[in-house]
Amino acid sequence: MKRSLFSLVTLGAFAHAAQAQSSITLYGVVDAPIEFVTNMANGAPTVNLTTGAVTRQPGGNRISLTPSGGLSNSRWGLLGVEDLGGGLHALFTLENGFGLTNGSLQQGGRMFGRQAFVGLKHDTFGKLTFGRQYTSMLDVFANFGPLNFSTMYEPVAAQVGFNYRQDNTVKYTGVFGKLTAEAHWSFGTGVTAVDLVPLAGNGAGQTPGHFRDNTAYGAGLAYASNPFGIAIAYDQWNPAVTVGSAGEAKKAGVAASYVFGSAKIMAGYRWGQTKDAFGNTFVRDDYYWAGGNYQITPTLKLSLGYYYDNLKTLRISSTAPSTNPPNPWQVSFALDYYLSKRTDIYLTFAYVKNAALDFDNAANSFADAYYLAQGKSNQLGTAIGIRHRF
């Protein structure tokens, strides 16, 4: 009798487990552009941290098969979900970024440098995740980029900060009807430098007795109700050049969009200020963008964006003088043709003045490596590519 009862209990447990569904999905993007860029320097500029002098390298035009991708970065990832019952799910994401031309690891050589997190999600109360993740500001502004935050040519790092991926992060995401709410905290972002100045412990934070070093936090709200959308976000990063000397890099912004017929228009504004631990202002700017998308046919999409940064103050280090450099602006264009649901070919173009492409300058630590050649004040870039999703 005891044996039969034990068998019934065991069978019941297995039956309950069988009802809970689990899945692991392999996904990815492979994007290969051939790019032509004018006024490209032969290498990164050298910077005198005492005087603030930036010495650019000579250069010229460059044509290349670009490893970082065109409309998207090349990547592959694993997405896992387990149904725990009662509306609760366990989940994880591991996402690798790679250079298509040589198979190299991106994001500083990390195996899963794009995303790496685990967490719990409830159907009603939202999601709590732990690991390397995007900031709240990047997430809520993602649907308000004229080129959909493409690798070419949208100044994402200038807009939301080049700390938009952060290590050691706890993030909450809740979707309540048409409203999405996010908030995050990072115990140490893993960003290694600010305005070319190396950070303590390579930006890892978590220094005993100095909890604030290289920490970061932020929050955002996005509301989408066809045809109108709006988002607002705040982001703060506390980079420490030396242990116990955390500064502040703050950003706040708002964006809106409107859909009519086959077209979508959008615009936004972002306020920014970076100070060191002694109150010296490194960067103070007001960033604006506007643009739109037009679905010409079901398989052909046109995107156009304009970006302007009112760069009021730029200082390379606390000992360097404060400068007021010319304000950079950029116009970007993309034409995307879908051969199928998974494969498309595209043509993209951008022209920038007073900076390298994607506003690549000392203010964002030359994050996109479009180094402007010596004696030049503008760049033109164009690329044709093919992208496949799986």
C-alpha cells in the first residue's frame, strides 16, 4: 500500500513538472557592410591630459568591409525561459557580439558582451534581472531613433552615453498596458574611462569602503498609444578616476513620435552634464534629434535623421582648460529593401560637420572609432550591405 501511494505521489509530481513549459532559443544577426569614409585618420588621436591638447593623425579616404556591422551589430544569443507556474517565469539571456570580418569578440573582448543576465518575470508585476544589461535610458528611447539605433549612422553613444551597457546591474521592467516602466542600478559599470581618463579598477566599482565608485543608476517611462508615443528618462553614472573620488555623469531627456499612414516622425531632446569629484565640469551639452521613417512599399523602407549637439563645455581632464568647441551636427539616411522576412539589403549615408561620424570626439571617448583626420572638420560615410536574421 505504501509503495502504491509513493508511486502515485511521484507520478503526480512528474505530471505537474510536465505542465510547466521551458524553452531555449538560439537567435542572431549577421550584418556585412562595405563602407566608404572620407577624412579618416590613420589611428586614434593622442591627448595631453594636462593641457587638453588633442593631436589628430593624418589620413585620407577609407574603403573597407566593416567588422562592427551596418544597420545592426553582428551577434548571436541564447534566450531561455522556464514556466514556474502561477504566472512566474525564470529567464536568462546570453548575447555575444562578434566582428564578422575576422570572428573577433566585440565589447572589449567579452564572451557575452552585449547582454548577460538572469532573472524572474511575473505576468502581472513585471521582471527583475541581474547581470550585464542596457540602461533604462537606452531601452525607452530605442523606438524614437530615426534609424532605429543603427550601428551606421546614428550617434547613440552621444545621445544616451557610452555607458549604455553596464556590468553588475539590477534592473526592473514593468509593462502595464500601454505604459512601460524601467529602473536600474549598477554596482560597477565596467566602463574603463571617461573622456579618455582611465578609471579606478577599470571601472568595475565594488571597492571596499567606497561603495559609490563607478556605480550608476537610472529610470525611464515610455507610453505607446497608436498613433502617439512619448518617453522620458534619467541616467546617472559615477565614474571614479581614483579610488574614493567619484564624479557624476548625468543625462535626462524626452522624446515623442507620431504615426500617420505609412510614415512615422519623431524628435527628442537630451540634457547632459559630467563633473569630476571636485566639481570641475568635463562636459555640458544639449543634444537634439529629429527624423522619420516612411514605408514606401511593404518591402522598401526609407529613414532620415538629423542630429545636433550644442556642446557648451568640453574639458579633457581636471587640469586642462575648459573649451567651447564648434557644435557638431549630422544628417543620416538609410534605404532598406527586404528580400524576405529574414534577409534585407541596404544603402546608408551620413554627413557630419565639426566632429567625426556619430559625433565621435573626446566627449564620448571616441567610442565609435571614426577618427577625424588632421586638419579636417567633416566626414562623409556611405555603405552598402546585407543583413540576415536567424
